[in-house]
Amino acid sequence: MAKTNNRRVTTPAENNGKQTFTISAFSENHIGLLNRITIIFTRRHVNIESLTVSGSAIPGIHKFTIVVNETLEKVEKVVSQIDKLVEVLKAFYHTEEEIIHQEIALYKVPTAALISSNSIEETVRKHNARIMEVTSEYTVIEKTGHKEETQNLFDELYRYGLLQFTRSGRIAITKSSTEAFAEYLKEIESNIND
Amino acid sequence: MKEQTSTVDVPKKIRTTGANAVMLSLINEGVDTIFGYPGGAIMPIYDALMDHPEKLRHILTRHEQGAVHAAQGYARVTGKTGVCFATSGPGATNLVTGITDAIMDSTPLVCITGQVGASLLGTDAFQETDVIGITMPITKWNYLITRAEEIPEILAQAFYIAKSGRPGPVVIDIAKNAQFAEFDFQYKKCRHIRSYIPRPNVNMDDVKAAANLINKAKKPYIMAGQGIILGNAEKEFKHFVEKTGIPFAWTILGAAAMPKDHPLNVGMLGMHGNYSANIKANECDLLIGIGMRFDDRVTGDVSRFAKQAKIIHMEIDKAEINKVVKVDIPIHGNVKETLPLLSALVETSDHNEWLAEFKEADKLEYEKVIKHDLNPVKPGMTMGEVINLINNKVKGNAIFVTDVGQHQMFASRYCYTKHTRSFVTSGGLGTMGFGLPAAHGAKIGAPDTEVILFVGDGGLQMTIQEFGAINQSQAAVKIVLLNNKYLGMVRQWQQLFFDRRYSETYLLNPDFIKVAEGFGIKGKKVIERPQLDAAIKEMLDYKGPYLLEVSIEKEDNVFPMVPTGASVSEVILEPAKK
């Protein structure tokens, strides 16, 4: 699997102080919490680039992974307001360098285009993608990777007449060896403050 | 997650309806007063209410906004959590302004709204609205109850969340089917929610570092806010300032934390605060913010605020630290806990020369502003002089409530308060119409204390229907209407910044005395200075609610003023000469 992408990442200085941050929030699994969290972004007029919500490793605890392109200052304030919410256990933010992340994309191309030349097959192999399903009319290709990588494959497949495309939000884990959140949970459960 | 049971809780199990469970839960939480207005979706709850007349007193308001503001006034003066009821749909949406006001000013409230039956949710049923969605940004927490079984636990959490940490409003929406259903009710108070830590662990390194800075400071300055009152830390604060001899100024919501005549009290902060209190922010070498949030009214232009000083911020809400100003030493915790820890480490000291600088600057403000406000020579009466006369009569033994506008600024500057929780005003949201219902709630909460409301002709008309509620409860609120026939504060801005173009600020007012009397409330109008003193005495002596209307000079302006975008050093003491 390709470890790095070849596109140059713009530095914050070039992007008026903004860079990509991945915000993770761990919460109780309650109705309406997604809304409460996203309101914090709306209020400050911050665009959410991608958002993934699903169960975390710990039963009953949900994880939100939100990607934004913003200044450090704003992200710090947003994260402390997320952290403040009654049903949020903890919220963190990470720069690109601090995490390992992936997203998944699905591409639907006409099977006819696949048969008529070798190009699609070569493209799929070159991008380390895989063919998920083949019918007489269409073929579905799947790729996991970074956004730039799935985008590159998109650009190439587009030329063959892409029928449908979808990409997921980002999921990420930190590069540190201990899980900060698990430590935090242990700490608060042994430390009941009234 | 561990739960601790209190020996006070009586875990009796009874079979009852959801609606009655609401009553029992409120009683268990120590609630004795509810402000509200009934309607279809909350009828079962109102029916259950009739079975508890000895334990629960309900005050019927005339608009749900009146109910929520009354609950706020009640909470502010008692320190208890205010409770209000409203029905679904328009009843709930009418609460929105008050809930927003409560979250801006950190007032503990539990608002219970009726909701259509759970099977009708999302179908645009009669009087159905997404109350949870609407109140999400303006509540500390909210929850929709769809089954009766949820009621005890959710209400327990609601009260725990509303009152603890940084207080705030909570909305509990109860679907009608849950109100009707029967279940086995057992109450247990909430003592812990694992995702919510209202009481932070104090970092002693921060406290030590702060004490060190304080001991070394030559020109330390304290900005004191409502956090001191919310934390019941008035004594701890008094001990701290008297030990260190540091001059303190207060935010509008922190006004009554200390008696106004304390020697170290250097005045009010903010856009219309005292002159020396504002300018010294840019001259101190150490700024200590205690239970305040560096609101933009207090800081003026942040890029030119206290840049020369080190900043210590004593605050319970972590998200407030470093939100507006860069803090050198945060002390994250409840000031009730952190102030004594800090007091123990600071040296006994005084800063008499520095304090004298404040008093010297005060002289300028007295000459240019205060003298004219309190002892005017022109025939037109000023708001300041009315307030002054009232001060002379009550001598600090009253609760003052205000609405919003010029009169609010005059009242916060000039009302003499001696006791804590004796100044109730809408700070962060600045809601016109707050005054009358809040004064009503305050009087219900403090029936043995004189409650005096200052309100303008604009603000009074926004919630004037609450006269009806006051007449029904006979709460003896003394209402001082400072009538200048204009939307005063806006008119002042139009005069100073928009070339006297008075766009839509002239109010063609009703005969307020007739209106009050129509509602059954005694009233009197004063149009000349010689009538004032006797009229005030009559108002205070009268046993019951009373409206005293005073005709105020039209172009009575509030000074000093820090215009928007200006630095606190750029305080204006009088209008620019043309």
C-alpha cells in the first residue's frame, strides 16, 4: 500500500494560516448528539470537509471523526466547545502528521468499457484498487487510500465514462502507541468527582 | 459508572402516571415554585399539579416568555434552579428568548415542555415542533422523553446538569403518551454523569504560579464577575481582596457580589462602566479575572486590551479560558475552592498608591458625568437622580431588577447594593422585556425583600401583559417606569454616530397608568422634580404592586462610553463638541 502521496501539501503559511485538522470526539451513543456537535461548526461558520460517525472500540461509546481546513486557533476553540458538551466524553484534534488515515471510494464503470480495452484493468492494478462486482452492464471498483489517491483514480476512470462514484468520510487513528482516550476513560471512571 | 445513593433519598416505589411522576420528581429536587402556562400537550401534567397544592406553587403568567423570565428572576435571587412549564408548539417556541438569555447569563433553569404523542413525532401534527432541534444551541442539555419510565432518571439528570459546574438552562420535552402512561416510579438523585465533569481538579502548580505573580505585582487589578455569585464565593472573594489589597472592578452581572461602598471597589466595567475602571485595564501589570469571561463589552477592542499585563483567569468553564484573551496562568476550577487556595499562598499586602490613582481618575468622571446625572440643574428629570432618591430611601436593602437600555446602564452604575444577589439584569443577551417578568419571579423568590424594577417605556411594552400575572399573584413589585418616549439607547447611538437621524426610535406610548389600573395595579405619574420624593415614598409604603411612572428628559445620555471597536482607554466622557 502506498505510504505517502506524491502531491505537495500546502503549508499553513501559504494557506493564510489554515491547515487540515482531524477532530475526534468520543461521546455517549445518544440521539441528537451529531446535531449538537455540528452546530458548533455552523455557529463559527466553519465548513466540515468530511464527517464519519460510528461505534468506537469501547461498547456504548461513539466516535466522531471530522475533517476541517482551518487555523489552529479556531480549531482549539471549537474542540474545547465540543469537549464541553455534556454527552461528549473527550474531544481531540490532530494535524496530518500526527495521524494515519484512510477513506474508501467506490467507482461504477460500464463493463463494456472494461472489455473493450486493457486500460481500465491496468489502471486498477496501478492504483492498487480492486474489482468488487461485475455484471453484464457495470463493474464496481473499490479503492482505499488518502483523498488525493482516490481522487487520482477518479480522474483516470472518469475518461472511461464513470457511471457513479461515492467516497466515504475519513477514519483515523493516532500515531502514538497508547490510546489517549482509553487512558482518559480509565482515569475518570476511577475518579468520581461530585 | 458508579452511583452513590444518599441517605436522604427515600427510594419508595409507587405505581403512578408519568405526569404525577413529574410532580414527585420536582418535589424530590426541592422545587416549590413553578412558573408556567398550560396548553393541550401539557394538560396531564397540569392535572397532576392540582394534587400537590401544599408542596408545589404554580404562578400563572400571561405569556410563556413571562414564565421563563420569571423563572430566571427567581433563580437569580434564590440561587435555586428556576422551573417553568409550557405546552408544545407555540408554547415552547415562546420560551426561546428566555432560554437564550439564561444560557448567555449562566442561569440554572429546567424548562418542561409538553409534546405531542410519540407516534405523531415528525408528522407536523397540531402544535408539534422540534423543540429539541430548536433549543439545541441554546441549552446546556435537552432531552425528549417518549416513555414514562424515563421520567425520574432524566429529570434527575436535568437538575444535576442545570445547577452544576457552569449553570445553564435545560429543556425536557415530554411526549403526551409518556405523561398518561402508568409505571413504577422510584426517584434517585443524579450524582454523576461519566461524560460530564462539572467540578474540575484544581492544578496546584497553577495556583502557586498565580500567587507568585500576585506577590510580585506592583499594579494588580481584579475584574470580578458573576462566577463569584454563582459559586457562592462572596466571603472567599472578600477575604482575598482584603488580604491582598488589590482594587477590584465588577462586570454588570457581578455587581452585587460585594457591597458597593467597599473601599477597594473601583467601579463597573464595560461599555458604560466607570472611567477609571476602564482605563486602568491598560495600565495594570497584572490582571486577575475572577468568575468572568472577558466579554467584548468589558474588553473593548481585544487587540488593545491589557496587552501590557500578565493575565490570571480563575474560571470553571475550560472553554472560556483563552477564548478571548491570551491567559498567562489559568486557574481552572470553582472559585469557591480556588480562592481560598490562592488566599493561603498570597502575602498580606496593600496597594494604596495604585488605588489612589483610581480615585484620582474618578474625580474627572464625577465632574463631567456623575454630578450632572445625580444632581441635574436642568428642569428635565434624569434617570440618575430618580435612582439616587430611591437609594436614599432603601439604603441598599432591596433587590433591583432592570430591563434593557439606557436605564439599565444608569441603574447598574448608580443603584446602591449591599447584599449579594440583589441586582438582576439581562447581561449577555440584553433582552428587552426581561424586566417585568423577572421582577415578578424575583419577588416570588424573595417575598420579604423589597423588589424594585427599573424599566423603560420600550421594554415595558414588550412584556406588559405580565401586569396580569402580577395582579393575580399580588407580588408586591415596585415598578419604576423611566419614560423618555424613545428607544433611548438606540436614540443615543443615532445621536452620536448617525447624525441625529432618529430612525424609528420615537414611541407613541399609551397612558401607562390607565393600562396598569386596567390590570388592577395601582399607579401614579410624576412629571416634575418636586413631586418625586413623595411619590417614591408612597410607592414604597404601598402594600402591593405599584407602578411609578417618571417623565424623563428626552436627551438624557449615558456616559462614560467606550464605543464599539474602541480601546478601553478611549472612553468618552461627553459628546464631542460640534
